[in-house]
Amino acid sequence: MWSTISACEGYAAYGWLLESALEQLHPLTVELLRAGERHSLRDYFDALEERTRIPRRWLELFERYDLLVTPTVELTAFPIGVSGPSEIDGHPIEPETNPWGVFSAAPNLTGQPAASVPCGFDDDGLPVGLQIVGRRGEDDVVLAASAAFESLLPWQGGYDRVGTSAVVGVGSGQ
């Protein structure tokens, strides 16, 4: 549903670039715009209808809980310059479906406040994020929980090391 909505809206806003600036677009951008081109107006309205049901379910969840804590995404970071994985757990995926962003898509669809905070590193030293989601209008609760969590984890230089290497890699063209 999220991929249908974003593909249709992306194509509606930027589809004209396929005719006027195709050679200047990154291949993934072309692929994502073409995904929107393939959807019908019916697909788009069906996805919007499905989207209206999600906030009701989330309201019910937050009647019982103050916060929802999840991984930020379903996998660790991929290399700079890569827009997403081509497979997850050995299963190929289509870039426009974005199955690795399910946890972060839901708050975007519902308008819930959410924050991603660093919570550690994988075996390769890549950062792992923790997402904290709260009730609509309770951004302050999400920010307070995020600050409290971050205050418990002294990074002892590891955080700067990862941040510096990512910045150097981008800036130097490596």
C-alpha cells in the first residue's frame, strides 16, 4: 500500500522528468518513476482506502501502550550509494516495494511522532537504529524517551568513528 501511494504520487509530481530529463536521472529514480507509471488510478484509490484503516488500528494500540519500540529498519546499513538491498535473507526484492522500511512506514502513514536513535552496531561496525513511536500529538513523550535511551548508552568513541567514516566516504568520492 505505501509503495503504491508513494509510487503514484512520485510519478504524478515528477513523471514529466521521464520525457524531459531521462538521461540525467539515476537508474533507480527511473525505475521508481516507472513503477508509478504502471499503477492505475484504481490502484491508487484502493491504497488510499486501505490507508484510512491503519490509523484506527494504531489508535487502539496506543490506548493500551504509551510507546511502541521497534528496530528502525529490518536490516543494518547498506553501503553508501546503494539505495536499498536487492535481497533480504536470500529472497530477491523489487526496489519500489521497499520491504525493508515497514517499521518506519507505519508512523508516516498515521502521523504518529517517531524518532530513530542509535542503539549499537552490527558485527561489521555498522550502526543499528531503534525507533520509538508515540501517540499522535505526543512528540514530547517520544523525544523524552529518545533522550533517556541515548543517555544510557555511552558510545565511547564508536559513534564518532562510524559517523566520520561515512562523511569522509561521501566527501572524498570514495
